[in-house]
Amino acid sequence: MKVGKACSRKPVTARADIDIIEAARLMRKHHVGTLIITEDRDGISTPVGIVTDRDLVVEVLPRDMNLHKFKLGEVMTGSPLIAKEEDDLYETLEKMWLKGVRRVPVVNAADNLVGVLSTDDVLEVLARELSGVIKLFERERGSEELFRV
């Protein structure tokens, strides 16, 4: 399966120059725990970083700083692992595991941001596949009961 088929197609983006309060409001408004930090490069929304709710809690809040002066660019993980829509899902999952990340921006062939792949997305794919296997077993059992006396 390809990454593009499994990823969420509604990434929430932000600029690196917004403050932490605005970032938290964006996360709350969109009910997400991740912001993809993008830059516009010749009309293409290019991912340059990623910030998670955990980043805000672990890196920012304990510093007791003025959150209106603290910018996302100061806390974001720059140069994040990025997946292409056409990348193999399981190879991408292995890269995520090796880098220790749970979310990856997804870009199209032109490197324009089109989604975000999370471990939750992968779990949904696996659950659907396992459900299909269970249905196969049930169908096989039903066929066997019909044709074998």
C-alpha cells in the first residue's frame, strides 16, 4: 500500500513565526496534536518542520517564558522525515520507527504538502486488513457448512 492512501489529507499548517499561544489555539480549533510548519516556495507549500502538542508541553511550558514571544520556529523539529504519496507504507513505517517519530508530513511529486501520516493512520490500515482476514475466515466457514454435510 502507498502512503498517499493511508495518510490524513487534512494537515493543519502554520508558519514558523507564529507564537505558541496561537499554535495552541490552532491545535484546539482543528482538534489535532500536530502542526506542520510550512514555507511557501514558488507557490508550493513545503514542509520545513513539525511541532506536536508534546513539544509544547515538554519543551515550552516548563521554561516559564512569555508564550506570546516564544515562536514555533524555536521549538519545531526542523528537517522532518518526509514521505512521498507514492512511497511504500511499510517502508515509511520502518523509517518512522528508526527515527523515533510518530507523524510524517506527506508530499506529492511536486513536493507540495498533501497530508500527514501518523501511527494512528497505520493502525487503522492494519485494523481494516485484519478485519478483511476475519471476514475471509467467516466466509470460508459458511461455504464449508453449505457444501459439506
